[in-house]
Amino acid sequence: MPNNQFKRGELYSFITGKASTALARRLQKNFKQNGVDITIEQWSVLYHLWKQDGLSQQELCNATFRDKPSITRLVDNLEKLKLVKRVSSKEDRRMNLIFLTETAKRMQDPTMDLANQTLNEALVNVPQADIELCKAVLQQVYDNLK
Amino acid sequence: MPNNQFKRGELYSFITGKASTALARRLQKNFKQNGVDITIEQWSVLYHLWKQDGLSQQELCNATFRDKPSITRLVDNLEKLKLVKRVSSKEDRRMNLIFLTETAKRMQDPTMDLANQTLNEALVNVPQADIELCKAVLQQVYDNLK
DNA sequence: TCGAATTAGTTGCATAACTAACAATATGCC
DNA sequence: GGCATATTGTTAGTTATGCAACTAATTCGA
């Protein structure tokens, strides 16, 4: 039985597994406890719209690393929650531009504060240099695969 | 507009986002192209059973960092595929012990080879020391949150 | 020893993911 | 202009996740 068959599998679970899941769940929990009633997936879309309003769905796909059907549904649900509105582009009528509602704009500061606080908890005892190296490794993994 | 509101958000997407998604998708694609008809989530369960057969569902929860309903359903689907069997434990009748079928045992070598090959692709140009540091960072993040 | 608390697993509900197939619009080449 | 091709977004079907509520079996303490 070749035991080294399993060596890299452990790494797989590190990259795809526990830290990201734990962070996502903690963020979700903190949102809920503070009356922010959105999912972290919805947050990740709002996040990019807070940086720049009026992105197209395709641009949201690129920004969030999701495919088109995923963004369609996330925007559907955000529209149901009255947090965004689809506006058909006048230059290219295939495109929907996604705009924040006033409600969603008012959520930015408290929600980003909560998110940053959660990240701070997550990164206790992690030196900044290590964070940077970790980012570089994950970026390299991404580049290797794309 | 406080732009540093977004500083840590970028890191969030690194930890939860693109590398892990890209790796999961590549692994799934490689499985499919080589006639391995299981999902990567199912693979992650088989992975631990290949290391040690006859784990309980709770042990699979701990090993894969999933909750109990997730494991219940993954085992349901693996049973439908005739890759595992639930056997009620004689010592503690609350427990199901999960055993691999012969079909699943025969899948181990080719499937682990494919997975390791994919991990090797993913880790091109990443020094071993950096991998270790990255693992340590993600472990610390996990410990900080659990 | 009996009843409360704990533990293992299941079920229901909502959200989200990927794949594949599709419609509508835009582009580009002849 | 007109048809092939590419791009943007939607729909359908399967799988997976999280949470909450639940059943059944076990353990522990008064």
C-alpha cells in the first residue's frame, strides 16, 4: 500500500477545505447576529458593487469567480431582497447593469465593518508577511490552473 | 469614502475563493475526462475511507469538516452508486459504520493518481517551504475561528 | 433505577454550485 | 445587406451546504 498516495490529498483539504469553510460560516454567523440578513455569497456580490456600482453580470462573474448561472441567481435573489436593480444597458442591450438600491448603499459601512472585524479575528497570530506569502501561493495555484 | 474598508475583503476572497474553486473544478474535470464518475465531494469521503475503512459518519464529519446532514447525504449518494455500504455498529447501535464496496476499492489507485497529478499541476512553481507556511497560515485561521 | 442530558444520524427547507442547452443581441466578414 | 460566429444572460436538472427540528440509542447522576 503506497502511503505517499495520500500526501497531496491532505494539501487539497487545506486549500479547499477547513479554513475557507470556517471563515465563511463565521462571517455568516456574525452577519446574522447583527441583523444583517444576507448570505455571504450575496455579500460577495454587494462587496464588488460597493467598490463600483453598475457592473454588468459578466463583470460580476469575473470579480467573484463564479459562472453566469450562479450570478443570475444571486442577482435574482438580491433583487427579491430589493438590494439591487437590473438596468438594461443602452449601449449593448444584451447586458444588464446591476445597481445598488439606497437600502443596499446604507448597508455598506456596518457590513464592511463586521466583515473586517471577522477577518481580524481570523488572522490573530498571523504575521502580515505570512499573509502576503499565503496570498502569493494561492494566487500561483490559481494561475497554474486557469 | 474609506477605501481601506476593502483591504481585508480582498484577503477573504483569497482564502475562500479563487484558488480553492479553481482546484475543485480542475479536479472534477480531470475525473470526468478519465471516466471517474464521482463528484469531488464524494471523492473527499472515499479518500478518508481508503485510508481507513469502516469509519462512522461522525468520524467522516470530523475528517472532512462537514456537518452531519452533509455526510448523511453524501453517504446516501455513495450508497446509490454502490460505492459504500452502511453497517450498523454492534457496540453502539446509534452508529453507522461505512464500508467500501469492492468497486470502490478498485477505484483507489487510478483515482488517487489522478488527484495527485492535479495537485502537482496546481503546485508548479510553488516551493515546498511556501506550501508548508501556507498550510500553517490556513491552520491558524481555522484554529482562530473554531 | 429512572429520568435528564448527550450523542448519532435523518429529514425539511432555503440557498448556491456546475453542466448543458437555450434565446437574444452584437460583431465581422463576404 | 446577410449569414456565421461570439457574447450576454436565462432556464433546467443534479448535487451539495447550512440550519433547525426531529428520532433513536446511550450515558450519567440523583
